[in-house]
Amino acid sequence: MLKDILEIQPERENTGQAAPAKRGGWPVLENSMLRRVIRVGGAVLPYMAWLIPLVDRVVPRRDGSAGLKNFGDDLRNDLRNDLMEHMAAIKAAQVDLTPAMEEQQGRLGKLEEHAAELNHSLTNLSEDQLDLADQVRAMAGWVRNASIAGLFLLALLFILKLVQTVHAWSH
């Protein structure tokens, strides 16, 4: 009977009509407020059952030892043991990274050497490119001067041919 009182009833669908009053049984069940209190109390009972070990540690024992002091010591020891277990697990999971770091440092050293060689090669190429540009400018000057001289000689040849033609017509 007590089990039926404390058991939480499923929610009923709201049809807009009042539920018919139950007749018979205990008069406490007819009061809706008391029914709600009993339902809430029944819902809280499992959670309160979880507190029993804590209350057992806190409440003084019959032999006169203080329960709270024992609780603090037990809690401290439990935490210390858990911490030691976790630290041992962390130490076991650690891997020595020194060889991998040394290998990476060796690779970085080789990359630095290659970068220095590439930098030196680029410097040499840029110097060669500047030398080539100077030679092209000098050659362009020679070609320009030769073109001017060629045009001058062509104009002189044209003038001489014109004088020869005029001289041939006059005789």
C-alpha cells in the first residue's frame, strides 16, 4: 500500500475535464497538496539513499571517534591515492622525445645549409644577370652607333649617285 502511495503516477493528458474523484482508500490521498508532497518525496528518496554513506561517515560512531575527522582523513587519503594513480599513469604514458628532437634538429641543420646554398646561388645569379644587362647595354650602344654610321654612308652614297647622274646629263 505504501509503495502505491510513493510511486510516481504518469502524467495524464489534459482533456479539459476534471478527473473523477477516487472514492475509498486513505483520506490523505484525496487532498491534492498532500498527494503532490508524497510524490515529490517519493521522487527524492533515491537521491537521499545516495547520501547514506556520507551520513555514515559524518555521524559520530558508538566507539566515540569523530565521524567528520575520519571522513576528512578518508577523503584526503582517497584523493592522495587517486592522484598518485593518475601521476603513475601519466609517467607511464610519457615517451622519451629526445631522439626525435635530435633528429629534427639535424634535419633543420640540413635545411639551413640548403637555404644558405640557395641564397649564395641566387646572389651569383643576380650578379651574372647584372653583368649580362651591362653587356647588352654596351652592345645596344654599338648597334646604334653602327646604324647611324650606315645611314650616313647610305645618304652619302645617294648624294654621290645623284651628282653622277646630274653630271652625266650635263655632257
